Amino acid sequence: MPNTIDSSLMDRLVGLVSDEWSKRCVLPNLVTKDPIFDLGARKGDTVTMTDIQDFTAQTVVPGNFPSTFNDIIPASRPLTLNYQEGVLIQMSFFESGSAVDGTVAKVVRKAVNALCEKIDQSIFSEMAKYAYLNVGTAGTAPFASDLSILKTASTLMDINKVPVDEDRYVVLDPYGYNNATYLAQFLDADRAGGAATIETGLLPRAVGFQWYQSNNVPKQTTVAGSAALNGAVSAGQTTIVTDDGGGTPAATTFKVGDLIAITGNTQQYAVTAVVTGANSQTLTVYPAIVANAADTAAVTRTAAHTLNYAFHRDAVQFTARPNLEMLSMERSGNVSNFIEERTGIPLSIQYQQGFAREGWYLTCLWGVSITPLKEGGIVRILG
């Protein structure tokens, strides 16, 4: 039996996917997206994200021309397409033909939700590697009584010259978000400028941020125990080695995304990579070590917490590309590659038919990177 699909059914699938995608795939719309989404690629390929370097003002000196010029120099950053995920949907002919109970629509909704979760989780996980600035208390949902920790987060962003504009966002898990909706600042119509939060349960743009809730906000779990430096470290290093302080494995093991502190350093660090050896762990940290620390200095870790964030769009880059293999199969009639118009993300649907069954494969290829140039562009809100 040939694997061909009626064009009207493929159009229906594309329409259903597009409708659900725009509702559920929120996080990519809050970050910087590469506008070139129509060039095919494969997983592992590297694309270039471009920006313009900062300019420098100069003293005006009378003359025919300024003494120096600010050249427009592109600041290029490589971004690897290291995420490729798909959802395979298999249904009987009876199920796929059922319009009474909306079976196809329900299945598409579940498939889109699963793929959007993967995209959100990939962005959150990359943010955790660089979000060393943090506010709040680990293990306690934020905004239970006031907005003071957001004031601190905003200050951290301000002193690091993060733009104060409409592209600052707060993304919270349901506990933190619903805490905020019951604050007087939002429930009191006189203070909030209206009764929208009371009526809808949704937070307006407030205190310089746009507010969003996500069920995909991750948790940073930890293992109790202690650790120490295995060897002295110097200011400027980006790697450290840890053990128990005596050359044997530490009681605690570190993970990517952990927040750590080193005795003798006032700065906290985010763990961006971990290599575990027989008796020690080598940690790559961000930012670079700010002060020298002696061998066996204690290395402590922030307790388990929810990874809520305050951030600026420019701190995170996202790009997606059509898969080259899917593009090459489009002429067969059983593959549709399309760009979801409201999010600008390319998606592919592949149709397969078997005995009394048919299947659809929804896939996406993408990559995420963080911009180190935007220091302070991401602040972790502990929950």
C-alpha cells in the first residue's frame, strides 16, 4: 500500500498543528530568533548568529573629520543545531476518520504539547548554565508576600546595563505565578489600574517586566554532602577540580546548572559542564573565578530549587531549521515542511501508512545559545 496522503488531510494536519503550536510554544517568542528559517540543515550543523558590536562615544574636536570612527563590525556567534525531537502518532483508520469526538485534534494537541515541552526545556537548561546571578530563597516559592525579590533582580540587570525596555520577561512555575496574582499590587484595581488580574487570573506588564507562567520550568535537584577544591585556583580560571579534600571522591556530586560558592570568593558561579573522574570532578564554571582560593577550600552548593527566571530577550538566541532529509522527501507527497507563521519556527510532518493504520511524525530541529556579552541578562529566581 503506497504511503501517500490526500492533500486535504495534510492541509488539515498542518492547520491543526499551527493552531496548537501558537498557543503552546511560548518561550521561543521571548528570546532572540534568527530570522533565517528557510535554509535546510542537519543535527550538529552550526549556524552563525549576528549582532553589532557596541559603539564608543568620543570627545568632539573641531576639524574636517572626527579623529576616529565607529565601524559597524558584526559580532558573530556560532550556534549549534543540537536538538532534534519528534513525536510519532499512530492511529487506526477509524480513529483518524472520527470527527465526532475530535480525535485527530486531541491527538495533535498532545503531540504539539510534547514537542513544545522539549523546546522549552532546552532553553531553560541552557539558561541555567549562565544564570549565576540569583534572588529569592531555595525551596520557597517566590512572591508569597511582595515583589521585593524582583526589585533586586531588576537592580542586578540595571547595574549591568541590560536594556530597560519591553523585552524584559519573568517566567515562573505555577506556584510563583499564582503567588504573584494574589498580591495586592495586582488584585487592588486602584493600584493595578484595572481589574484584569481579578477577572482573568493573568498578570499584566508590571514593574518593568512581562509576566508568563510555564509548566515546563525545571527544578535543580541536589545531593547532600560536602566537597572541597582539589588544588588551588587563581582568578581568571574557568575550571576547578573538586573532591572530599583528601584525594577521594566527595560525598556530593555536582551537576550542570548547580550554583556553587568557594570559600574566599564573594562571587557565586553556575556550573556549565561536569567531567567525573575516578576520585574527583572537573567543573567548568561561569563566570571566571574572581579571586584566588587555596587547595581544600570548601565548595558549597545552593540547595534544591525551582529555576524561575527574569531575563532580557537579547540574552538568549534561538534558531530552527528545516531538516534536509525532510526537505528531500517533500516531493514524495507524504511530507510537508512549513513555517508556523505566528512563531516563525519550521516544522515537518511525515505521513506513513500501514495495514489498517496510519502514522504522522511531527519533528523540529533547533539550537539554543546564551550571549555572554549580555552580562546580567539572566537572573535566576529561586523557588
